[in-house]
Amino acid sequence: MSRPDDSVPSVPPRGGIEWNNLNWTVVIAIAALHAVAVAAVLPMFFSWSGLVLFLVLGWLTGGIGITLCYHRLLTHRSFRTPRWFEYLLTLCACLAWQGGPVEWVGVHRLHHKHSDDDHDPHSPKHGFTWSHILWMLRREIEGIRAHEAARDLLRDPVMRRIDRWFWVPQIVLAGLLLGVGWWIGGWMLGLSWVIWGVALRTVVVFHVTWFVNSASHTWGYQNFKETGDDSTNLWWVALLSFGEGWHNNHHAHPRSAAHGMRWFEFDLTWQTIRLLSWVGLARDIHRPPVEVPDAPSAEKPAPARDICPEPLPALPRTAGES
Ligand SMILES: [Zn+2]
Ligand SMILES: [Zn+2]
């Protein structure tokens, strides 16, 4: 039996640290990676080959893995690729240790559905630090059922398996770097490769991704005020994140494969997707809108948002609703 006001979802609590609701695996993994990454400042662990590994693996895991695959391909289906290539890209994303594809995609779709309202999983409206890192330290965030928002991925048995074992490729990579580095130049080179190519690279890619959630909803400009949220275009986040910082454009047109839309909004990932289409690895590309305003557009009612091909779950029911 429903009461008349049961249809109004309760406001889920957001912000701060809940000590009895911490995901200790995540807390310890993030803390340990930061602790090891700090060792990169010690000259004894520097090597030029370690720096090259940091840059190449940063692009491969952050640019190709998280930005191109988890975000534009799996979350928004901005383009299509052959299935084998999709799995390969997903493995690159797993190396960023930002969780398996199902959780990542589900949370991000719910962020678009509830951008900067009370039900957004990570809005700076609940605190800048909350949007940057604190939200993911919780075992559960009330009202967030990420798996229901990523049912398309769960229907694929290979994707389910990759999701279950997402943490393994990074361990294998660390072992390989340590072993090959030791074989070529001794223990110090092996350690240098692990510290620069795994720990520091993962931590930097973490913060770059997290800045999209925090800084690109706080500072910058809006081309599309009609999004009705706080998403912004922020040049330095765009440069670091391979184009993700043109985030207000993206909130206005979530399925567009291009996030940079004005001539100066450089978007390396969009250029990469174009390159993939030339070699036959990307098709059915969602193009950016033809008209992009030169000046911020006038405020209009928010458009219906086409976030992904899947219907997304409704807001959680309130207690007492039948
Ligand atoms: Zn956003
Ligand atoms: Zn998105």
C-alpha cells in the first residue's frame, strides 16, 4: 500500500567519509599506490626508460583505455568496433585499475542521468573532495545500482569475465616490468620501471580522471547552458585527459564521439577515433552537432538526454513504497 508521497524519492546522503561504510580494499589500494608513487621523486629510481614507460602506458591506459574505451565506447556507444578489438581496448582500461567495466560504466551513466542533482553519485555540490575521491571509498552509495545501468555489458559472458578479473592484468604487467627490467639492467632498473610505469602512472591517471568529475564541474566555461547542470569546459583537464575536459559539450551531447566542438577545443581521442575509422576499426560514429554556438547559448529547457542505447534504472523507491 503506497502513501501519496511515496513516489517522491528520498534525498540520498552524500559527502564526507562514513567510517562504517568504507570499502577497505579500495582505500588500501589507493593509499598503497600513492605511497609507492612518491618513491619516483628519489633520483635512485629515475631512469629515462621508466619515464618513457610512464608516458606510453599513461596514454595507453588513460587515453585509450579509460577515455576511448570505458567512456566513449562502452558507456555511451559513440561508435562501434569489432568485438575482439573492444575486448582488447577493455583490457587496456583494466590496466588503469579504476574498477571493472560494469561498475565504471554504470556509475558514469547514472552521473549523466542525475547530473548535479541529489542522486548524482559524484557531484561537487556534495563537496569538491567528495566528487574527486571520497565517493569511491564507500562500500555502497545509497541509490546507486551501477550494475542495473550496465546490463548490456552483463549480457556478454566475455565482458563479465573481464569485469570479474579486471585487477589481474596490472599485476601481470608489474611482474613483467620488474622481471624484464632486472634482466636488462638489474634490480634498480626493474624497480624504476614498476615505480614509474605502474605506481606513478596509475596515480596520475587516477587524478586526471577524477578531475573530470571534480574540476570539470567547478571551473571553466559552458557552451551549452541548457544542460542545466554545472558541467564545464576546462582546458587543462582536456589536455591532461585526452579531450575529456570539454565536459559541458559532452553533457549537452553525451553520445557524440567528439567532445571538443569549437576550433580551439583540441580533442586527441576524437582524432584517434577518426584514425580508427580510416583503418576500419571504428564505424557507426556519432558525429558532433553541426551547429556549435560561438558564444554560450541562451538558457533553454534541458533537452531529453540520449546517454546510451540502454534504458537506465528508475530512481530508488522510498521506504514504505510497495
Ligand atoms: Zn559530468
Ligand atoms: Zn559521459
